[in-house]
Amino acid sequence: MTRLRVQRVNELIQRVLAEEVTKKLNSAIKGFVTIRSVSTNRDFSQADVFFSVFGADEDVAQAQEVFEEARANLQTAVGREVRLRHTPQLNFIFDDGEGRAARIDRLLDEEKRTREESGADASAS
């Protein structure tokens, strides 16, 4: 099995799930949800679905619950649209990449200000 095929299957599953979320789950989820990526194992029996939520922390927990409740329907949609021998079992994982990036940027900015202030204090002496 080639990496290209795995990549195409992952992208197709992501597209199907994004459409399903937009059509059927948007009203049930409070925050703005994005299906960020999908990662399947070698035999396509499992698929990790990484999602992000723009909203409050409660919205993340609520979105996770909605995904868990809708898992069977979403797997059915994937099975209908993606031609594989077996439909992968979907595992929904919250991806806080943007939140981590924002925290890292904030820490770097604080460190830069601290260094600038300590440099200004040293030159003033």
C-alpha cells in the first residue's frame, strides 16, 4: 500500500466528515468545529479524527459528546462514500494545536519583553 493511497483515503474521510458535520451536526455543537485531519492505521480499520473547536472550554467537551453520540451515523456516512473493504472505526480526538501555538507565542513575547527590560536596566546603570 502506498503512502499516496493512505493520504488520499485520509483526505477523503476528512472531506466526508466535514460535510456531515456541516450538514447534520452544526446545530448541535455550540462552537465552530473544524475537522483538522484524519489519520488511519495501515489496514484502515481505525481512523483518528482530529478536530478543533473555536469557542469556550465547555464547547470542546460538548462537541466531544456530540461526536461520540453521532459516531455510528458518521461511520455509516464514511462507509457509504469511501470504498474500502471495511469501514474504519472513528476515534475523535480534540486537537488544540492553535491554542498551544497561541500560548507559545505569548510566552515568547513575555520572554522578549523581559529581556528587553533587563537590557534597558543594564544600559541605564
